[in-house]
Amino acid sequence: MIDTLKKSSRNSPYSLDKIDLDKLSGRVLETGSDRKLRAIYLTEDHQEYLNCLEELSSITRVSLDHCNSITWLLRSGHYQSYSIFVLPDESPLVTSEDLFLLLKHRLKLPFRLITGITEINDLKKVLHDACEAINLDMSIDRVVGNYVSEIEEKSPVIRSEANAKDPQISEDEFKEILRTELRDHLNCPPEDILKEAINTIRKEP
């Protein structure tokens, strides 16, 4: 599976106050999403899709559709309706890496591209993990958007004290930094996140 999460740079000149990360992590957990996602199976073999659909019917978190032409999917714009793209075999028209880059530049919402998996049991697990990751991404995006709106009410310019030469950064840059920091923070054990969030709440007046 090709992951859309960007890896953070440990040498980033920007840093967020740890208490902010604790509080925002708590918000992410509170607003956790369990949205049913749409997936599309990209293969010219319609019977292969039907067999897969029957086996995956027990996964209620995913609605699985079929498309036999990647070119048509991209040109028609229907790709915008999906969060998960399953490419069981490499296409002669486009590599999985190129497809990933095309989707990355065109889609605004989180997505996953699953490639090279033909065994149903393996696909079930990867689809489950993809749903978990995308729902987490969407929760983070909502929390980040709300947080930025809150701080913009207090200050119209987002600044980084750690970068004195260029203290101003754009809203989009700040949001991406915040998303990356939150994802890294949420990679620590869940019990630690909950403990930190509870301690933060108790400290608030």
C-alpha cells in the first residue's frame, strides 16, 4: 500500500508547544470518525472484481465499486468520489507510482492506493487499516482547521519564533506542519495520549 502520510522532518525549524499537542490529540480522539468509505477496484477482469466483492461483503466500512479503465476514471473525474483505490496488478498504461502522484495532486481529501495485493485475506486487513488511517486523517484535518480558525481570531499572521529570519509562514504551511506534528504525536501509545490529555484538562482553570 502506498501511504499518503508525509514523514516529518526532525530538523523542522517550527515546533508546537507540547501542551497544545496534548490538547489537540485529545480533540482528535474525541472527534474520531468511523465514516463508511468508498473504494474502487481497478481491473479489466470483471469476474475477479465480483469474486472479491463477494468475499469482502462482511466489511461494512467499505463500499467497493469496479472500474476497468484507469484512463476513463481519471478523465471522467469519478475518482473524486473515492478514498481507496485498489490496483491488484500493475497496469500497462500507468505505474502505481504515477497513479499515486496523479491522485495526490488531484484529490483534496485523504486517500490510500493499495497495490499488488490479490489474496482476499490480505486485502481485508489492508482495507481495514486503510479505513482506520483515512478516518484518522479526516479527524486530524477537522481539528487542525478548527484550531487555525481559533488562533487566527487572535492574530492574523501565523508566526514561528524559532525562525527569526523569516517569521511569517502561510496558513497552508502551518496547517501541514501541524498535521505532521499531530500524526507523529499520535504514534505514541494511546494510553500515553489519553493520560496527557486528561492531565491537560485538569490543569485548565
